[in-house]
Amino acid sequence: MNKRIYFIVLTIIALAFFKGKYGSKQFNKKEWAEYPQERYRMTDNLIKSGILIGKTKEEVLNLLTDDCKQFSMENDSWMYYTKVKPGWRNADIEILDVFFNSGKVINVEIRK
């Protein structure tokens, strides 16, 4: 019985560790800019919080930087690579798409 309890406790600790290290986290402007390889962890929060909806292009640049593909003040959609991990057969890629209408964000989506 003690071995079983020991195993359960270790499993819970391991799950908590991996959730903290690899799970979702709250959007942080500084971390977004400084650690692009960790952006994928903040995308769920960006979408669910609605923080970008209604923002102007300048406000999005201030929050997310200008290192996106298709970046131009004239474009109505910008894509940020949030996760790029090379794989043996397929790369694991995640893209955050930001859509504008009349200069303001109307939608934000994740593309895999």
C-alpha cells in the first residue's frame, strides 16, 4: 500500500512540474519579446482574454513586436510564429493570426 501512495504522490509532483514548465501561461509583454521560443505558452491566454480585440495596429505592435510575417501597416492580417520545433517527419509549427478591419483587431486565431 505504501508503494502505491508513493507512486501516486510522485505522479502528482511530476504532472505539476510538467504543467508548470510546458503548460499555458498568462501573456507577458516582456517575455513575449525576450523569449520568442516560449510564445506558444501565452497564445491561449491572448485569445481567451480578448486583450487584442479592438486594439489598433500600433497598440498590437507595442504588445507583440513587429517580428511577424506579412508585417505592413497596410496588411489586414499579421502572423506571428509562436512555436517552431523541427521534427523528424514534420515540424511542429504554431502561428498566431491577428486579423484587422478598419485598423482594429477583430479576430485572433491559432493555426497549427
